[in-house]
Amino acid sequence: MNIDFARQQMIDQQVRAWTVLDSAVLDVLSAVPREDFVPQPYESLAFADTEIPLGHGEFMMTPTVEGRVLQALDLDSNEHVLEIGTGSGFLTACLARLSGTVTSVDIHDDFVRNAARKLANTGVDNVELHNMDATRELPNGDFDAIAVTGSIETFDPRFVDALRPGGRLFVVVGSPPVMEARLVRRTGDADWQSETLFETSLGPLVHGTLPPQFVF
């Protein structure tokens, strides 16, 4: 496989075609070696428009969704970002290239360890990684932007509480087969505005789905 050609095809035919036109985002997707973050058995799918298995029933986002996340958050180089769901570490690396610092949490300790190694190999040194269940606790601090990489069944206002006023949250809310990708902006101490960006289907965060409900 011609990696450089495949990467450019991914950007031109998948990411651009899904209205990701921000030049900074396209440059980052071109610069960060996605193939280095894909599990070895799936290296041939590194640039395919498909979710890639990571283990524990988790999947790497498609390149198109990754592009939409990065574009929606509209990051700048002095911002502090929280990523909920480190996964492969690829989106983490992209967030780190576009912002000042990134705090990334994942419930799976092996994901955190593998991502730490891959980020170091890629020269990314402005990320803090934590093994944490974000449905139960969040890192201390206020964030300029938050990216939630797994879906949640109902909106969790704790994520907005973790934002500074003016901060942005990307989150996918709902149940299969159709969910809403939302950009939420914190507009004040107790206020926020939510905008639906597109419909999608994304695997849930661990503990991000409601328990079965009894119907009487």
C-alpha cells in the first residue's frame, strides 16, 4: 500500500466530501500518522471509512467523524482540551496538535498504556493520560473544549459543568440506529446552547447506556 497516497485519498474522498474544509484540521489529519495508531491486524484499514476494532468491544472512529469532531471544536493553540475516551490515541494526537494541552481519560488501562507509547513515538508531549471512568468522575479543572468519543444515551450536564464559559463540547447523544452529534456551547455559569451537527451512530461509552427499563 502506498501510505501517502492512501492518506491523501482518505482526506480528499472521505473527509473533505463530508464538509470538513478547515485547513488546520486537514493539515493535522495529513500530518499525524494514523497507520501508527491502528492495531496491527487492521493496518490495511487505516485509511478506510470504517470503524476499526480496538478490543473490549470498542472501535476507532471513522476518519470522517474524526474530522467533524476536530472542525466542530475549532481549537486554538492556547486551549486546554479534555478527551473522554482515549481509544487508539489518534484523535488525542490530533487534538494535541491543534491545542495547547490535552487531558485524555479512558476506562481501559491497556488503552491508556498503548496510547502513551504511541503518542511518545509520534513526538506528542502535551498530553496527560488518566485511567478513569468519566461517567462517574471527571478530571479536576475547567476546559476550553471537550470531545466525547463514545455516545451517551441521555445528555450529561456534568460535561458542560467542566467547561469554562465560552467552552465547547462535542458529544453524540441517543440510541441506535440514529443518534445526534451535538456541539454544546457554555454561554454562562448555568446556561448553554446546543446545536445538532449531523446524525450518526457511535458505540457507547462504557456505562454510557441506561439500564433496561421495566414497562408495566
